[in-house]
Amino acid sequence: MRGTKPPSRPARRVHPVDEVLPAGKLAVYGFQHVLAFYAGAVIVPILLAGAIGLDERQLIHLINADLFTCGIASIVQSVGFWKVGVRLPLLQGVTFTAVSPMIAIGLAAGGGTDGLLVIYGAVIVAGLATFLIAPFFSRLIRFFPPVVTGSVILIIGLALLPVAALDAVGGGSDPQPGNLRNLAYALGTLLVIVAIQRIFRGFMATVAVLVGLVLGTLVAWGLGDATFDAVGDSSWIGVTTPFYFGWPQFSAAAIVSMIVVMLITAVETTGDVFATGEIVDKRVGKDDVARALRADGLATTIGGVFNSFPYTCFAENVGLVRLTRVKSRYVVAAAGVIMILIGLVPKAGAVVAGIPHPVLGGAALAMFATVAVVGIQTLSRVDFHDHRNVVIVGSSVGLAMFVTAQPDVATAVPPWAQIVFGSGITLGSIAAIVLNVVFHHIGGRGPAVAGTPGASVRLADVNRMGRAEFVAVFGRLFQGSGDVVASAYDRRPFADTGALRTAFQEALFSAPREEQRELMAHYPDLGGDRVADGEEGEDSARDQSTAGLTRLTEADREEFAALAAAYRERFGIPLIVCVRDASTREHILRDGWRRLENSPAQEHAAALIEIAKVAGHRFADLVADANPIASARARAFRGDR
């Protein structure tokens, strides 16, 4: 109709990551990120200054420069421009991986500011190299499946927990594990965070960490265990200038060492990007990884210019995003602005520095553990029936925890190898990547899907089988005739065990109705004597024994027999139930009598579904028998008995 206004398109929904919150919330949430990150941010300049012989005035400038550059780097990473910055709520901080190499470079150059200038030369070049190789590194994304990313994220969370524990007992400068007050501050802060998360909803729940830190600090201050004397001794303005300590010096050995560090941190950044993508429910691709690495490289170069160090995504704050569920990347940008201000105002930094270590440690215990939980969530998508994945996860996590628990083992290897062995995150991440390549990309015939460890049948063998051999190996998945298995054979080749499992399901549901009815007729009655006596085969006994149907009392046996007779009379087929998915015998009986009220068509469909479930469990048994280690681990994870 003329003059009618065309309907307007509905407004496109903004993803929570791109949501711009009110200024007040941005400030509060951003400040919470700063508090969570602060201790980890300043520890690197403190360690470096002490090792290469810098004085207190130089250390203060390093801390200010570090915070100032952290702010710039975090804004670049979260807001982004051109192809730089992943545009996720990822906060940037100085990587711990670089501490040992930087100390070695500084001492080799004579220590003091002379050593610092050589460090900055290596940092600048390594940052530029990282920026340039970012797109090529992102093409390796196929080498980071869930088994790798989940392992890396889990390792990050577990490896960071000792850092939180050290803070909880007083910090690295004065740890006192036997101090009851330290324990009370740490556990009290953690208890406040948990209580707020349990009691409150909405805004209060999201600032639980901030409230815990503030309350813990106030209690410590009231009891005389927190002091803010440094605030009065600090100046109001402290501007960091480029090349404050002098022009950088360039050493080939130092540059190579720092480039290796950045390649290693690229792996950690990739894990953090995937972890954050999981948390905020936003898909991460190779272009996202490239943008994140470009931001790392640019921030590292800026760090070298402004008297700071190599930068990477800070895993500590990944846990905070998970804990608070605040997904906006502009919260991290606000944190970046706050860090710039703190870097320019030493008095503000002194206030934050007044938070006692045990209070920080209590909050960190909650945040770091949530990173590990994200790793577990990612690993839940991994097929642990494939023993290769068990080896990858077990070995990488084991190595990471080994050097985390015994950090002095790094002294047993040459200096160049200490870059790897000096960090559990680094060693575990590299192990996960290398093992994934070895097991999934180099040679091999695929996972064992049947047989025994000494005589296993692998996926490549399955794809080469003739029809008769295929039916002989997999015929036990279904009762009676092997027609369904033979039909699945026609769907070769199978790309993986999942495709093989799917082929059996599709063959079952696409079979003619008469063939399906014939298959149903071969399934034994629940709780029958033939199953208990083993006359129906090992698989049927294994199925029904999980609910104790092979060990029934006389009364229970009679009730199951009555149900079976009534069901056969009503539908003409046996009552088929995937007993392994049922909770109790009583539940099976109650559900069976209820099903008598259904229509024949509905029960035909229900029987097919139950047969598919039974076949799925039997298929898992085949894989488990070929991979006993994977079987034990998977059953323990599921809580099977």
C-alpha cells in the first residue's frame, strides 16, 4: 500500500564481548582486574632488579614503566586496530617465561644498567619478530585441537596455583607457612569471595573478588598487618620516558634467546586466547590468534622502548573473567586506562602495593583454579577412548607439574634449555604440542578400535577389511544377525572412531522395518536365567550385570519375568532397555510397566534407541579392550563401577 513504511529490521544483538557497560561499572570491574593482576605484574621487575643489581630508585621506575606499558598493551589487545589485537577481554602483562633469560642476558652484559640496555635491545627485536611471524604462526592452528588447548589451559591453571599459595603464606620475600594470621587472611578472603558468589546475584556477585580484597585488606590494616606508609613517601607524578636508561644495545645471542622466549609465549598466548574464547562463548580462529600475537609483538617492542619487558596475555585475568562472568572487552580496556594512570601516579601504585600478600593469595587461589576448570571443560570434548589422547594429556600435565613442584631441576640442563625447563607452563605446553604432532600427524595407522594391546585392530585396518572380517570383528555390537553391521560396512572409509560409531547408528535406523523387528527379537529378556547362565553371550551378561540383573532374588526374577511376558504380549518384541544407563532395578521395572501404555509405533522407535545405546556401550568396550589404560582413565572420569 502506497505510503506504508517498510518494516524495520530488528536491531542486531550485540555480543557480550562487544558490550560497552556504563562508566561506573567499567571503572569498578576494571579496577578489579588491576587488583587481580597487580602482584604478578610487579614481580618481574622486582626479581630482575634484584638479580642484576639495580638500586631502589631504578626499581621504582621499572615498576612505573611496567604498569604504564601494561595499560597500553591491554588497550591494544582488547580494543584493537587494523589487524592488531584479538578484541577479547584479555589483559596483557609481563611474561614470567622471560625472567630467567633476561637475568642471564643482563649478567652476561655486566649487570646494572649496562645489562639492562642489552636486555632492551633483545626485547625490541624479539617484539618486531613476533609481530612479523604472527600470521604464519596462526596457520599452525590445526596443531591445537582440544586435546592440546585443554591440556595447556589446565596446565596454566595448575601451574599458577603455587604462585597463589606462595602469596597466601606471606609472599616470596618473607614466606611464613606456619603463620596462623597469614592462613586466616588467605582463607578469609577466599571465604568472602565464595560467600558473595553463593548469597548474591547480579552486580555484587561479579565484584566478589574486589570485595574480598578490600575487606581482607581493611581487616589486615585494622590488626596492624597492612601499612600504607609508602604512599606518603611517593611522589604524585612519575612519567616514564623512552630509553630512560640509555640507548638499547644489541647482542645476537641475546636476541636469539629472546626470540625463543617469544615463540614459547606465543604458545601460552594461544592457550589463553582459546580459554577466553571458551569462557565468553566466542569462536576463535587462526585470524584471531594472529591478531593476538601481533598485539604481543607490538606491546613487547613498546615495552623495550618504554623501559619494560616482553608482554603476553595474562592467564591470571582469564580466571577472573570466568569467575565474574563479565565478558565485555571494554572492562579490560578500562583496566588499561587505570594502569596507565597508576603508572603515572606512583602514590596510586603505592596504595595498591599495600594489599598484603596473604589477601592477594586467597583471591588468587579462586581465580587460578577457575582457569584449570576451563581446561577440564575443554578436555571433556576429547575422545579418551583413543589412548593417544590419554598419553598426550597425562604426559604434558605430568611434566608441567614436575618442574612446577621441583623448579631446581632447571639447573641440571644447559642454560639454553633452562628457558624450557624453568617453567611448568612452557614445558607442559611444548610437550602437549609435540606429542600431538607425534601421535596424530606423523605416521601411525590411527587409534586401536578393537582387539587387545598385543593384537589390536586399528582404524586403517578396519578400512582395509573385507565384509566378512568386518562383521566378525564388530558383530558383537548387536544381537543375532549381522545385517546391521554388514550395512555399516558399506559406509567405508571411516575418518575416525566417531565416524565408525556413526555408521553403525545410521545402519540401524535406516534398516527396513522387518529387519529391525528381526533384530529386536534376538535381544534377551531382562533378568532372565539365560543371561545369568551366560547362554546369551558375554556382552549381554556384561550389559545386565551393571544393574545387578544377573544376581536377582527369586521375587525380583518373577517380577521381571511378569513384565517381560506382558510386554511381549502387548508389542510382540522383548522389552529392550540399555541397563547401563538405568539407575536402579526399581527404576527399570517402574519404567517398563509405564511403557506398556505406549503405542506400538512409539515402542518400536524406543526399542531402536535402546539398541543404539547398547551398541554404543559395546563399541566403547571394544575400544577399551584394545586400550586398557584409556579404559581405566575414562571410567574413573565417568565414575563407573
